[in-house]
Amino acid sequence: MKACCRPLHNAVSLQNSFSFLRRIKSKSRPQTFRVPAYSSSKPLAPTRARRKHDTLQQWHPTKARSTSSLIKNDEATIYALSTAPGRAAIAVIRISGPACMTVYRALCPQSLQPKPRHATLRTLFEPSMTLLDSEDEQVLDANALVFYFPAPHTATGEDILELHVHGGTAVVKAVLAAIPKAIPKHAPNTIRYAEPGEFTRRAFYNNRLDLLQVEALGDTLAADTEQQRRLAVRGSSKVLAERYEQWRQKLLYARGELEALIDFSEDQHFDESPAKLCASVARQIRQLRSQLQANIESASRGELLRNGINIALIGAPNAGKSSLLNQLVGREAAIVSSEAGTTRDVVDVNVDVGGFYCRFGDLAGLRKQTQASEMPQIREVEKEGIRRAKDRALKADVIIVVLSVEAVKDSASSKINVSIGAEVEEVLKQIDIGSQKVVCVLNKADLFANNHHLSNTRSKFRHHRALRDFFDSSETPLFAVSCLNAHASNIDSKSDPSGIQTLLNGLTKLFGRMTAAVVPREHNGTSNNSAWAESLGATERQRLLLLQCLGHLESFLAKVQDIDQNESGAADQGDDVDVVLAAESLRFAADCLGKTIGKGESGDVEEVLGIVFEK
């Protein structure tokens, strides 16, 4: 495949080389990269049509990106405050566009041009100053650092000027107000404040960032936990983009074989029959399907890291769910009372557990009204709370079942009654074992007489009919904790007498297994398993496009009827294969991969014909 794709790669390399020569030839003229969507001149009709779909999800400007590096001098210069607003030691103001040096000369009159990519100390002056103004009135910031980055090797692909000024509110406002005054009204270059995300948009148009790196940049800025930061780092690399492009080239190669069969079967002699050729392509597509499935599953797991792991605490009333929540989050997040049914609504708390972003939900106690029960009658408010608790539990990623532990009244010996609750068992029957995880917590461990009694109770509930299906034989999914008095509990641990830290460590290990990357079967156990960890960085947009691509591959395999599994009858089945429809399925699949990396329609005639004639 690499040999077939080499002419395309060489063609792109030659094109880039000639573009570089054109830049050198016209270097003496003032230039800037053109961004069609933000041209100060009247846009053409195709540009106006794109404005309706001017989002990364809806429009993937392949041709716009390839031509956006053309040098023009009529593009508007943009500026904005790059650091967070508010009082700080330093504030960074970024300016991007052809008028950067014009702004510099207006703010720093009679000063030498700064050396590219070197910090230069300058005094910033008011551009509209007059001879009547005093020197104090003219100075905006007496000690500002200025950085000049000439195009094209910059963050946006354009000339960039950065002003590192003092972070006082008044200083920042004065400098921001002075920047547009630096450009004369009748000057060919205009300047305006940048729209949200416009610096990144220009970087994308000028091929400084690909679409996947743009999405990873958003994850980097939004990361709150260590795992979210690592996820953003995975997405910022080019591994995913290169993998998607490699898959797309495989589909183009496979489609080229089928296109050759369609167009030249009557004029040329092929060594393989149509059936055998389809069988060979089907085997390649089946292997690609396995890799796609693994990538899609990893992307789903990555969403748990990006959006947070949803955790629900369920149990009978007065089981200690609110007390356990307070211990887990380290603060009084929920009201704790000896009265049963204190929690009526869902109490959500966001917390960082071992670097994982988690959303804990303390739910109403689950119970049924019976005549023999000593509990008060269930009223409408509590009934609604129970309904919401069940609904939230069925949507959670992890369910923590808090077992109800009560001391038997009027008992000479210290008997303990431990139960799950009928309503809790009903909820556990509806849980999806494949996608939801269950952790059991035996609360109120301080009520047990000794550690032997506690261990026997834990062993008993590991084989409970409602819980045994969720237990992993290699782990210990039933934890014992004490929220009342950590030092007086009977948990056999000197370093963690309450058992809370042991529970948190167990949850962290569980989260790690839930968010581990999926490796295709043919790559499982090989040395490059770590490379598939980059799949966790795939966004929801990428996952949906990969799902569409997978659907087209399934359609292709259905059309070729899996004839490669029965090569003895392949000659008889070859006439039944609709090669045209099969090739269309591959084209649609390649289109989805092209949209994933921002290349738009991937079924270009030149690429397909290049592969056909090369073969």
C-alpha cells in the first residue's frame, strides 16, 4: 500500500516545495495569510455559502485549507487578551495579521524593530498622542515585553505580535483601547477585536493545526483533573490523524481495485477472478473493521474521562449513604440525620478521585410501604424521590450499593442485621452488566463485635443472589467502612481504620479498568499496545463518524456475501456480487474518515485514478 500511495505523497511534497519557492520570490512585498471567512473585502458567493456552515463539525474546508496559505495583504488584523481577565501580575495581548509591525511602530515610536522570537523590553505609548500631551499622559506601560513572530512558522501561520504588559485592569484596558488607534482609518489593512476562537480558526485554515488537534486544544483548556490532562495530551498528538489517514488510504486502495475491475474488466486481463478479488478485499476490510470497533470502544471510554464518571449511591433508608458521601468528598455535602428518609432529592457532588473526574449522586432511600413496617408511610414527595433515585441509578456508570446494617433491638447478644432491601434488589435486576459496574459497601462496620464477625458477613454477601453476578473473582468488590468513628471501628487496618481510603483506592483501580484502551484482537499482546491508548483521545464527533464508517464497511461485507470464507465456491458466487454498490460502500466509508480529519469528500477522482493506474 505504501508503494501505491508514494506518488500521491511525492505530489504533495512537490506542491509544498513550489509554494515555498513562490514565497521566497515575493518576499519583498508586505504579505499575510488569507482567511476567506474573515476577508475585509466583499466575499465571493462560495464564501458566503460557507458562512452558513462555518463550524468545524459542519464544514471541512479541504480546498480552503490548501489555498489559505496564499499570501494576501488585504486581510484584517485581529487582537485579543490571551490571558484570563482580571487582576494579575502579567497580561498577554496577542495580535495576529499583516499590520503587526504597524501596531508596533505606533505603540513604540522611535524604537528599533524587535528581533524575531526574542523578548524585547519596550515602553508603550499612546498612538494618538499630540505635542501638547505630557510624557506621563503618553505612556501606557513603562516596562512591557514585546515578542515578534514572523510568518509562517507561528501559532496562526500569520505575523504575530505579543505584548506582555502589567496585569492591572486599567493597564490592560488602556493598551487594548490603544491598539485600534495604531492603524490609520484609510490604511489598506484593518484591525478589529478577535471573535471567540478566531486565533485557532486561522491556525486551522493555515494548516498549523489539524482538526483533531483543534479539538484536543479545547480539551486541554477545559481539563480539571490529571486524567483529563493526559487525555488532552493524547489527542494533541498526530497519532490519531495519521491512523485515520492510513485507514482512509487503505479504503482508497481497496476501492481502486474494484474501480479497475468495473472500468477495465472487458479490455484488460486480470490474474484474479472478480470473486477472488472481492474476497481479498473483504479480508482487508474485515481486519480494518476490527480496528475500527476497538477505536470506537476506546472513544466511548475516553468520554468517561472527558465528561466524568457518573456514580450513584443506592440503598435502603438510613443505610448511611449521605454519611458515606460526605466521607468520600471530604466535606458536609449532604444532610445527615438519624431519621430515615432524610434525602428526598438527588444530591450531586463533583470530586476528583485519583485524577478521575467523578459525579457522585446521593439518592433517596429505596423502600416499599408494608403494613408490618415500622417506617412512616411513603408520601408523594418521597415517592417522587424514589422514582428519581431508580432512574438515576439505571443511568449511572458505577453503582455503589450501601448495605443496611442495623443492631437488633432487645437482644441479649450483640446481633447485627444486614440486608440489601427488596427495592434495591429490583434495581440491580435491571442493571446492564456489560456497561455498568457495581461496588458494594458494608457501612457501619463499627457495629460489628470483632473483625472475624465482619469478615464472615463480607464473605456471605459475596455470594448473595442479587450481587454475585457483579463480583469479579480477581478483585474484592465488597468494602467495609465506618463513617461514625474511624478509630473505634473493627476494620483490620492500622493505616486506614475507617476503610474510606481503601474504598477510594478500589474505586480508582475500577476507574482505571473502565477507561483502559481497547486493543484489536490481532494486536493484543504485541509490543505496540500502548499506541492504541491514543484512541482514548477521540472525541464524540470522531466516534460518531467512525460509527458511520463502520456501518458502510458492514454494508460492503454484506454485499460481497463473505465469499472469502468459501473460496471453493467463489467462482459461482462471483457473478452475484454487485461490484458497483460494493465500491460505493467503500467510498462512503472513506468519506467518513475524511470528515474525521477535516478533509471533506475523500473520493477525489485524482486519488482513485492514481491508485488504479499505479496498480
